[in-house]
Amino acid sequence: MIQILITDDHAIVRSGLKQIFQQVDDFDVVGEASNGSELLEILSRSVPDVLLMDLDMPGISGSELIERIRVSWPGLPLLVLSMHNEPAVAMRALKAGASGYITKDCDLNILLPAIRTVAAGKKFIMPGMAEQMVFEVTPDPQSAPHFSLTDREMQVFNLLVAGSSVNDIAAQLCVSNKTISTHKAKLMEKLNITSLAELVRYAMQRGLVS
């Protein structure tokens, strides 16, 4: 039996995953967390066989959270289940210590084998993404400036492009408006962009938004 801990800030996602896993004979959901702080608290008491984790959550999240987990629980299989299909985001998570990376739009014939694979101590990258990582991810920041963004800056980038205001993002991430404004200013400086319209155009030209 594979004991799974689900971490996602959306209750409907956690509920949906639990319903799916209840139908799988060798899966057992032993806990859930809605943010990084809750996750670390749960892990301090009990460690599952597999941690299934979103990247974008209020408070500590993304690569920073993965790195913290790796320090205290280096052998814990950690599978990222994210909305982001950008190779740069996946690469950052894997470098931080994730055991695998899949996206939320994947089929069950990918999700279930991915969990079993990382539970067995192996690595798993969603089919198609590995090829993108090889051919699209480049170490040259001049050719793809968004690769230089931090996890939080990339998160703010995606929310801005999706139409969220600074106030909306601050409320969603449980931080101050000033903090989000600072992230916005830094990411726009890194991308050499001066307006939200340019930011959206940048995202569309590079396939970072549908």
C-alpha cells in the first residue's frame, strides 16, 4: 500500500484526488495540507510514502519548499503536480529536489504510474516534457529572460498575465500589496518590460499562456 500525502491550496483539487485514489487498490491517502506550513507540520509528525505537491501555494512554496523538505526528509519521494507546463518551471523543481513532475491536465494513465514510479525510488517526468526540457530549456538568460525569474516572481508573472490585480495576488498569496508590487517591479525589470500589455504579449509570444 502506497501512503500518499496531498498538498494543494485548493480544497476541490484535494477532494478530487482523494476520490480518485479511493478507487485504486494500492493507494491510501493518509493526509492533506493546504499550504507549505501545514505540510511541514504534518511531516514533522508522520512521513508518507509519497508526497504529491502543488508548486503555487500561499506562504512558502515552489522550489524553496522543496529544498526545505529535502534538508529534513532527503529520501521522501516528492511528486510535483502543477498547472505549469513550462520546461523552465519543471527544471527548477527537479533541480530543487523533486522526484518527478507532472501537470494537472494529465490523464490518469500518467498520474497513477507517476506515483508508483516515485514511490519505488525512481524519477518521473511527464511524457513530452523531457523532450521540451532538452530542446527548449537554455542556460542563456538573454535568449529566454523569464528563466531568470525566481519561483515567486514566476508565480506573480502568471497571475498578472491571467488578469489578477496586485491586490488580488496579495490576498491569494497571503502577503502585502507592497511585497507583490516589489515582485512585479523586479520581474518586469528582468524582462525589460514596462507595461502589463507588454507582459501579456511576452507570455503569448513564448507560449507561457494559452
